[in-house]
Amino acid sequence: MFTGRAAMGQAGGSRSIIDPVLRQINDLSLTFQEFSFSFVSRNCNKVAHFLAKPVSASHDSETWHVTPTCVYDLIMLEALAG
């Protein structure tokens, strides 16, 4: 795990495609006393990876107000594994 503000400081001079996102995160982080990121392998969170993959490929955003039926089996597998 690493602290968000420290990581954002490293991205200051970046010309990366995600630099605008990092800058927005940095700006939003100033409204909190503290925040952090943590890495979770997609192998440990298959549901999130399954749902994020098509959305990130299309550059759209998506909101689910109920659990999508396409992930029921993955949820059960993760629940049994944990």
C-alpha cells in the first residue's frame, strides 16, 4: 500500500496518458485529511476485473444499482474461496 499524496507527487512532471487522471485524484485528495491506495490482484477480485474490462475498453462509465447477473457465478466462486 502507498499513500496517495506521495504517489501523486511523483506523477507531477509525467507526460503519461493517465497524468490528467492522477492530477484530478490529487486535486480531490486535498479535500480529505488522509487517503490511500492498495493494490488488489485481479486474481483476488475477479468480479471487479470482469466488470471493469468492457467499460475501460469502451472508455464509457457504468453504474450498477443491482448485481449484474453476469457475475453471479464469479461472486459465488470468490465467496467459497474466501
